[in-house]
Amino acid sequence: MIKTLKTVFTQKTHDGTTERLLQLALGYFATYIVTGIAPKYFLNTAPGYPAMNDVSYMVYSTALSSVFCVFLVVIWKWYKFQSQEKITVLGVTFPKEFLYIIPSGVCTAVVIPTTTLMYLLPISVMVAMIIMRASIIVVSRIVDSVQIYQGILKKKVYWEENVAVVFALLAVALQLLNFKGATAAVQASGNYAEFFAQLFVFDAKNFAFFTNAAAMTILTSYIIAYAIRIYIMNYFKNTRAKGVSYDNKGFFAVEQISASSTMLIVTLLVVFFMKPDLTNAKDFVLNFQNAFSVPHEQWWKAAVAGIPYGIGAFFSVFLFMFKGRTATFAGLVNRLTSLIAGTIATLLVFLLMAQKPPKTEDWVGLVIIFIALWFLGKSEKRRAHELAVAHEVEPEKDSEIK
């Protein structure tokens, strides 16, 4: 373990090694913490804070984060995609992979704003957000099953990965439990049996989104778009011919250019062609257009705050597409890293901005997440050995896995 950590923090690593995986996870962890703290600052209505509305923050932060990603991939020339097959359409020759990478970018353009849009609805969306978080874990497992059936994925999903899925879903589902009410019941009655009686009492308001057309549209769009994107990323990863470069940087570049182009087109349509509801101060279109016509005085700070999100996109995609791993494993590493970072971000916001501390279910969930990570660690040890034996991955010089 010590050798592994030394390599992680001091050396440039090889594609597909455990050390590279840890580097990406740590990078995603750090950027996700900043991404989790930033909105709490800009949306804070207490004296001395910007008190920016959700839509304006989404516009400013998303705009610069997208520009930042596209700028880097152009400067680094990642767009020079290394294709394994090219096709010609109407006299134009291009990599065949573009036929599915560009749609993946369109899906990314759907995924990016939908979480924020869900929060803007005038109903409780707690359960909806839980479904959004859990859906990535479930979808990743389904993608593996589908691609194994199709003969695209040649690797098996280890039992440790399946167990980790169960614990990860349990950690997410804890948010549904009534810890606050259960604790209050025990304090009031002194009867600990009341804790379990109240723990499973669910607030009907949390399920109101099922009857809200806008909420269901957003939720469905998020899940479908992410499912298509995860399938495409793994299709790309699992169909590389032997000897063909595993160009995940090229994939990321094309996807981000496609996503940014899609969001730019949608932005122009909303700004110039959609009519706002002037009688509703919370109208999405009204606030979206005002973000440009009546910019917040600290808009540029919010834009800069979006850069960590842009940096995090690199780590996130590279984790999802990590060489030699199943979608189940990669999806779990991605989601569990973000869940841990989210809890840390909540704790830091509590300490720095005197906002709500992490809830009981957050801490219990964190313990369960570490159990899931333990099973993932066992799975990774098996997979790393398997890849090394098959010469699919070049182990690090001081690797503890041979």
C-alpha cells in the first residue's frame, strides 16, 4: 500500500494501472469538493454573500467550465482523434466513431443542466435526486449485462463488484429514511422501539414529483441521457481493436465539443425565441434571459467558480472510461468518490458558512460507502492481476500487484 501511494503522489503512471485509477479518483474527489462548496456560497442569501439565483449561477458557471474544457482540448490538440476506421459521407471523410461520440456529447448537454433544473421545481425533489444518484450505479451494471450478452464485453463482472453495488445503493437509499423523526421520537418517549417505528415513516410530499410532469420529464431525460452516454463510453472502450490506440482523450475532446455546441444552440434558442412568464419571478426562462440582460454583479466570480467543474469533467470521464474495467466498477468508483466528496463539502460548508451540517444518514451512509470501497478494492486487486497476466496493462515499476 505504501509503495502504491508513493507512486500515486510522486510519479507519472501508465494507462490502466491501479495507481492511475487512484490518481484520477483523487483528482475527481478534490474538484468535486470545490464544486459542492461553490453553489452554497453564491446562492447563500445571508448578509455578505452574493445571493445569486440558481439559474444565473448555472448559466455563469456552466458557460466558463464548458469554454475551459473546449479551450484545453483544442490547445492540447486532443481533437486529432486516432480512429480505427474511417467512413466517407457526402464526400467528407471522418472517423466512424464520431457517429456515436457526437450523440454522446448531446447526451452530456442534457445531463449537465438537468440536476439544477430539478432543484428549481417548487416541490420536494429529495427522492428524485436519490433516484438520479442511484440510477448511474444501476445503469452501469445493466450496461455490462447488455454488452456481455452482445459479446462486446469479454470480461466478467466479479462478485465483489456486485456486492459493492448493493452497498452503494444502500448508502444512497439511506436518504429516504426518517432519521430526524426517529431520533425525536426516542427523545420524546424514551422508548428506543420508537426509533425503528418512525425510521420507515415516509413523507408523502417527497414523492410529489411522480405527479409533476416537469419533474418526471427532467428525471427521465437525465436517466436516459446518462444511460446512452455510459453505453457509448463502454462501447468505445470495449470495441478497440488490438493494436489500436485507446484514445480516451480524443473521445473526451469530441464529446465536449459536441456538448458545448449543443448547449450553445439551446442557449441561443432560449434567449432569443422563448417567451418568459413575467408574472412569475421564479420562471426559468425569465431568470435565464436575465442572467444575460441583467447580469449579477458577481457573475464573473461565479464563472470562475465553474472552472473546477470543468476540470472535474476530465477526471469523471476518464474514470467512466478507465481501461480494462467494467462499467459496473468504473461507475461505482465515479459515484462513490462523488458521494464521499459531497459529504466532505457539506461538512466544510457547515464549518465555513455556518450552514446545515451533514445529517445522520450522511455519516451512516459514509460508513457503508467505505464498505463498498473495500469490496471494490478486492475486485481491483483481482482485475489488475488479470490484466497484468494478459499483458493488457503495463504494471508500474514498484507495483505491489504482479
